[in-house]
Amino acid sequence: MSQPPVRITGVPVTCRGLVFIYKVEGYDVVALSRVDLDIAAGEAVALVGPSGSGKSTLLSLMAGLLKPAAGSLRVGRHDLARARSAELQRMRATELGVVLQGDRNLLPYLSAVDNLRFAQRGGPRAGLPDPHDLLELVGLRGDAVARALPRDLTPGQRQQLSVATGAAIGGGLLLADEPTSQLDAEAREEVVAALLAVNVTGRTVVVVTHDPDIGVRFGRSVTIRDGRVGAEGRSGENFLVVGADGAVHLPTELLTELPPGTLLRVEAAGTGGILLRVAETESS
Ligand SMILES: Nc1ncnc2c1ncn2[C@@H]1O[C@H](COP(=O)(O)OP(=O)(O)OP(=O)(O)O)[C@@H](O)[C@H]1O
């Protein structure tokens, strides 16, 4: 790259008591139930948790594609619970990028570089990143790749290009839904590197994933369970959130060691803390 990547001002996200309900044939499906979450400007956060726990719904709310049923959601200077549709449209066009699952960000008949130019149409008039710099940023180097159609790229390269389209308008927030699903380990690594490169430019990056390793690489993971924030992990430390009903959810990676039904003994740890130990059952 001829120049270092342009610095972007990251967008912070704050959720307070966020609720979202799908209406299905007269029934209410509560997808998110009072989510509290703070994401600082420039952070990289993985949203992890079981299928159906509400991760994609939370991402769609942050993107302004769904409207909160209750609670508040701030994305930068926007109050998404109150914003009118014109404000949401402007925000999506100029301030954030969304990487959808699979190849849905890409137009099959445009080259890699033209896909980026297309993604920039409707964006801000000034200060757009150079498409060739974007390709380089996400690890797609050389003229041949820039001129290639999506079908001539590997699945991993297509996903790197999708990440670049999400960053194309130079907005301060990148949201990605399962960007590494169905990729082999090597391609996954390239896509994670692309997301981290986008984050290093200053953008806030929020990724929905089933891959706990992404949380480790990002430095922060937030576990969503049953529509609530159930646990937090930062660089090797784990935090559990006590829910309104007293429930505590374990981080996904601990569930392999402590499957549902495990009896834990709760002990005072002496320093004002508590210790959770696996209780010995009568048969053991
Ligand atoms: N369009 C929809 N209409 C009705 N219910 C929905 C819709 N989308 C999601 N849901 C329901 O909302 C809840 C949360 O779904 P969501 O897709 O947000 O979870 P997720 O954690 O992203 O799951 P996955 O990891 O499988 O993508 C689930 O109970 C799901 O069945």
C-alpha cells in the first residue's frame, strides 16, 4: 500500500434494557429481553452463544434494520429507538457497514474492485477510502485479484472482499454476521485478520459468531443466551452476569467442562469473593 490506512473515528454502541419481539401469526417471540451492553468506540467484540439466542437480532437492531420494542439503543449520535426511517437510512448509507452471511454483499458480475466502487455509491461524497487500499487492507493483494470476479476468488477471498465492502464507505462501525462460517481453518484465519485490520483503522467491529476463538482474537466476547447478556470475556478473564431472575450463564467454552446439570458448590472465598467448585456427587 502506498499510504498507511486512513484513520477512522470508531462509533460506540450502548444498549439499555433492550427488548425485541417478533410477531409470528399472533404470537410474540421475545428474541431479546432487557439487554444491557456497552461497546466502546474502536472496540472489537464477538457476540457468541447458542443458536436462537438472539445474536443476529441484536446485530440487526444495531444496523437500524429492526426497531427496538422497548429500552434504548444508541449507535454513535443516533437514538435508534426514536430515530425516523430517513435518519436510519442516512446512518446506514454513511456511517456503518454490514457484512451479511455468505456472498450476499457481492455482485457476481462485477470485479472485486468494482464491487467496492459499487458499495461506495450513495455513501458520503468526500473522504471515501480508495478501493485498492481497501483490498490491500483486507489482505487481497495484486491486480489479478482486483480484476477478478467473485466466482474466480476462493471462498475465503470472497469473504475478505465482503469485509472490504462493509468498510467501503469509511463508516466507524462494521457489523458482521457469521463471517467465518463454512470456511476452512486457513481461510478463517485470513478473514479474522481482515476484520482485525479493519478494527486497527479505528472502526468499531462487532461480529456474530459460533467460533469462540474469534472472541479470544478480538479480546472481548459477549455471550448471549435466551435473549440476554449471559457472560463476558476479556483477554482470558471471564465475567458472568447475574440476570434479573438470578440466573447465571456460563461462557460457551466452559460448557464443555461443565455441561448442563453439573452441580456446583458455591463457597465463600475469604476475600469477599465466591468460589464455584464442581460438587462431588455420591457416586463419585
Ligand atoms: N424473522 C423472524 N421471525 C420470527 N422469529 C424469529 C425471526 N428471526 C429470529 N426469530 C426468533 O428469534 C430468536 C432469536 O433468533 P436469532 O436469529 O436472533 O438468534 P441467533 O442467536 O442469531 O441464532 P443463530 O446462531 O442460529 O443465527 C429465536 O427464537 C428465533 O427463532
